[in-house]
Amino acid sequence: MHQEYTVIEGDFVNAGKASSSVKKTLKQLNVNPQVLKRVVVALYEAEVNAIAHAYGGKVLVDIDADKIKMVVADKGPGIPDIAWAMEEGHSTARPEVRDMGFGAGMGLPNMQKNVDKLNVTSEVGVGTTVEMEVNFH
Amino acid sequence: MTIQDIVAKLGATVALGEERMDMEVEHAFASDLMSDVLTLKDTPVLVTGLCNVQTIRTCDMASLEVVVFVRNKRPTEDMIELAEDNDMVLICSQYSMFKTCGLLWELGMKPLY
């Protein structure tokens, strides 16, 4: 099953709609609630990042019987130092992002804690791609 | 204890979920930082001063069902609609975060950590 969503820069009102939709799908598929929570928390963090830090992007989701693959690909500005961004507490969030309760530098580390596979690639001026996988069993 | 006990102790108003007042709850977590809420493994009552649509979205993702907004903050119609879709309970406390937490502690609510 393949799903695609578009996320728009600064659109905090709709931040989480893609993750919420994926949650509903996984519920219908009777995915274990603890696994479901790990999936949606990681995806939500990535979705919020694309809205808060980037110029929007796409969320691509592929679900099969054993696992879910999620790709959040944004349109820039890119992360100059991924290792720095992966450390808890490191953030470049603007004040409006912090006003929404985010921007504490916990997003990428929290994604890593919740997924079985995480790959972050980024090119400054081009964009960032976050690929995540969670096994259902 | 039940949600009704919390409402009575705080002299709070219920913005959503009147029909779930007999739901049993045991733990609470207080934060305005949604990134922190997303790290929780358990599903406590959330006490927060952050009253916007992302509070509700975050609770949906983290599977939290009960939110206590402090300092008389009132959820908007958009928030209530989204919370209704997720069977949540929204409570408004007139007190500060500190006093709300103190009263819940007095009531016997347990911390997560």
C-alpha cells in the first residue's frame, strides 16, 4: 500500500495530518498499538521538521505485511552538519516553531529511538531526506 | 481516581468528554514542550499551558487521552473538533501550572518519572 502527502512550509495548522492519516490506516490493519505509536511519533517528528525547518516537501509511505517504510523529503535549505543535528538539544528552530511546543532539538534523536532503520541525507541548498523503517513484528 | 475526581479537586470545567468522567487515571505529566511529550512511553494525563492545535495533534500521536489546560486557557473550536475525533477529554483549570500540579499531587496522582 502506497500513500503520499504534501506538506507546506509553516503550515502548523495542518502539521500532523499525514501522520494522523497513517495512524488510522495502521489501526485498520490491526498493527500492535505500541508499534503504531513508535511509527506515528517518528513520522510526526519528521513531518513537523519539514514544516518548521524546510520549505515543505513530500511524505511517502509504503506499508506491507511486515513493515512500514516512510520517506520525508523536503525542498531545502538542507542540514550543514547532520551529526550535530542528531544530538539531543541541538536546534535551529525559529521562535514561532518554539511557540508551537517544538524546536527543543529532540526531533531527530526521537525518530532514531522509535524506528528500526533511520537514514538522513542532506544537501545544503537542495534538501533533506529522512528515510525510516519500522518492523511490525 | 477518576477524571471526575480531578475536575472536582481543581474546580475545573470540562470542555470535552463529559461522558467519560468515570475513566480511571493514575499518572500525570506536565509540560509545554510537545517534543518532550512525544518521548513518553506511557499515556498519562497531560497538564499543559500550551493551548493550540498542535497540543491535540501531539496527544493523538502519543496516544494521550486526557489534557488539563492551566490558567483558564480555553481550547478553540478547531481543537475541540480534532480532539473529538480522537475521543479525548479536555479540562480547563483556573489555576497555574504549579498549583494545578500541586493539587493533583495532593489527590494522589503519580508522576511518570
